[in-house]
Amino acid sequence: MLILSYLGPLALVPFLVEKDDAEVQWHAKHGIVLMLLWIAIGVVFSLLSAIPVLGCAAVMVSLVVPLIALVLHILCIVKALNGERFLVPGISQYADKF
């Protein structure tokens, strides 16, 4: 369940199924927040790529974002499997609110 917590929409499975396990709930909430963050970043870069001047820069940066997302998700999965929690600065605070 900890691995599913960081696999995009599959984070809903541990969030809805494992209500009694606080550790799984924590990781599922963080996985959902990360998924929403990547969706928001994708929307922003899509809008920026439509602007002629910023379009080229937005496209170049948007090529690096999925790599960063992959590394972050792998790091979170490894930490979760080791029984640790990885706090993403500026993002983890939102997961604790719901």
C-alpha cells in the first residue's frame, strides 16, 4: 500500500481502503498532494507554452519536470518502505491539512 501511495491516481486506493493505518494514510495523503501538484504544474506549463515569447522556455523546462517528478516519487517510495517519512518542503504542509 505504501508503494501505491505514490503512483498517481492509485494513491486513492490506500487512502480509501486503509483507514486504520495512520502511516499508510500519511503517505497516501502526500501522494495525492504530489499528484495534484504535478497536474497543476502541467496546466501552468501548457498555458505558458501558448505564449509566443515564453513558449520555448516553458517547453524546455517542461521536459525536465517529469524527471524531477520521477526522482521525487522514487525517493518517497524508498523512504516509505524504510519506515521513514520524506517531507517535501512547501508541499507536505498541505497534505497534513486534510
